[in-house]
Amino acid sequence: MEETRAPYGASLLVAVGWFLTPVAAFAVADWSLPDGPDATDIDCGSGGCGWSSMDFLPAIVVLVGVPLLVVLMTVTAVTSLLRIPAALAGTLSALATVLVAVFIVALYSAVAR
């Protein structure tokens, strides 16, 4: 039986699932923590005072997620051309995207010095 290439959409869904899992785990962990004591003596003159990490999550997802999604879509287009199942192509896409992101951060930190 001749094996066909992995569908792009299915591979992309698997890859996006790899990135959404830690975000969802972070959200569930933050929601399940009990609220701390009321801090009425904190000076809230600075921006973001009293915000939880869940208040920053949408901004982080947009600022980090959009560039990662562009890289992920490009890498998934390449890996879906391989003759492998969609689950493997999506997993390889997620791994390659993380490696590309680590390389870009390392390059930026080397240049910024």
C-alpha cells in the first residue's frame, strides 16, 4: 500500500496542540491556586500592580504566539511533505519550531551584547 503525505491541516493541529498544552496547564494551575491575603498596604502607583499572571497571559500569547505561529506554519508545510503520519509531522513541526525559536533567541542575545 502506498503511503500518502500527511495532510497539512491535521499536522498543523497536532503542532498547535503541543503549544496549547503548556498554556492550558499554566492557566489551570493559576486558576486552581487559592487567592492570597489581601494586600491593602501595597502602593499601586506602578502599572500592573495587583495583576495576576493570568492578566498578562493574553498579551504574552499574542506577542510570542504570533511569530511562533508563522514559523510553525512554515515548518509544518515542509514536514507535511514527508511521507509520515500527521501526528508525527505535527510533533516534528513543534520540535523544529522550538529549535528555531531557541536559535533566534540565542542569536539575538549574542548580537545584543
